[in-house]
Amino acid sequence: MTSEAFPSPDATPEPGDSGDQGGTSPAVQGGGPYQDRRLNLTDPKAIRALAHPVRWALLEALGQAGTLTATQASEMLGESPANCAFHLRTLAKYGFVEEAGGGKGRERPWRQTYDRVSWRSRVDDPQASQAAEALDQVWLDRSMSRARHSLTSATRWPKGLENALGATTTRLYVTAEEADQLYTEISQAFQHLLGPQNRFRDRRDPKLRPADAIPVEFVLMSYPVLDLPPLPEVGAGGEGSEAGADAPESPD
């Protein structure tokens, strides 16, 4: 499984290849400047460094605010400035954030270094796979908690969104090849709306957001259902079986 996150970060699990590689930080395999500011994580140490709730929360906060000092981040997250400063330095070590210039100490502003970040949890390297699964857990915990809270609090939604947003679940019975084709078709449409070419891209800068703009999160998920009960055996209590509902009673 490949997961991809945007600056918020909004994450989208995708099976298959992890896509283009780029970047210059140790978090990325390969060299050269990246064109769409995409980090393709392959280093287990970098993946595991990101698999920390406070660090992920810091990236979400930076995606919302654009730039933050450790002091400002502490006010948003309810963490101490010292703790935020430590985690920001750790994120910088692996290339996820960088100094935005100006300020000293905990008053230095930081910003993200990427527009998208992706990682794979099913790879040949056991360490990388375990690290990616830990990162999946952090991302899913935050994303699903946020979705659960909002979807069960629709009365608090801004006016006009009552019938505009929501959730749906569909179950299909498909082969692995068909599932791959379906997910590719859906994710291509999803990426067209939310990827590098989307018409809302400039609004990642807080100064360019309309005054009435609100954050709306889109989550695309696709997964095999692993915990369904087994189907009953053919003929067990069904039509034509000896133990069927209409079977004659045995004589006394």
C-alpha cells in the first residue's frame, strides 16, 4: 500500500508504485530538485521519525498556517514551546520542514518543504515496511478521529454545508485486477481535483484564501474487508437440504 499526504496533511492510501521520486533530503531516495515539491519516503529512519503524533500535528498546523514559530505552534497544539521546538528540529533533520527566515531560537518561523509526501507500507525491506505501518497508524488515527468527530456533529457545520457534504460506503466483489483498475480510475479523478493542478492550489497560502473559505477534508480509502464472517456452506439449512425448514419431522 502506498500512502500520499498533502500539506494539511490529507492522506490517500494507494496500492502500486509510489510514483516519481525527488528531493534532496535524507527522507527521499534519489537526487535533484523536485518539481512539484513531492517527498517520496524510502528511508526507514525518516518514515519512523514522522510516525509521531506531535510531529504529524505540527505538519498539519504548518499546512494550515503556512509558517509557524515553536511558540506559535505550542499555542495551536497545546504543547510546550520546548517540545514543539524539539520536534520541529527533528522534522528539519529529515527534510520535512525548513527555516523560513528571520527570528531566533523558538521565535524562528518554520515552513514545510513539500506539497506532497508519499510512503509505501508493503515493501521488500522489513524495516521500511514496519516504519510505514507505524506512520499509517498515526495518520489513520488523526484522520479517522477528525472524520468521526465532524460526521457525528453535522449540526455544528457552517450554514450551507448540511446537504453538500457527507460520507458513503460501497462494497463490491471484484478480483484483484479489477480492484486495481477501479482504484486507478477513482484516484486519477481524485488527484485531478486535489493534486498539483487543482484550482485551489494557491489557497495553501493563508493570505490568498477567501474570507469565507473553510477547511474541507476529502479522504479516499480502498481496502479489502478482512473480518467478515464466512458464508454458510451450500446446502446447510438451505433449499433442498435434509435439515431444511420444510423437512418432515421424524416420527416419535
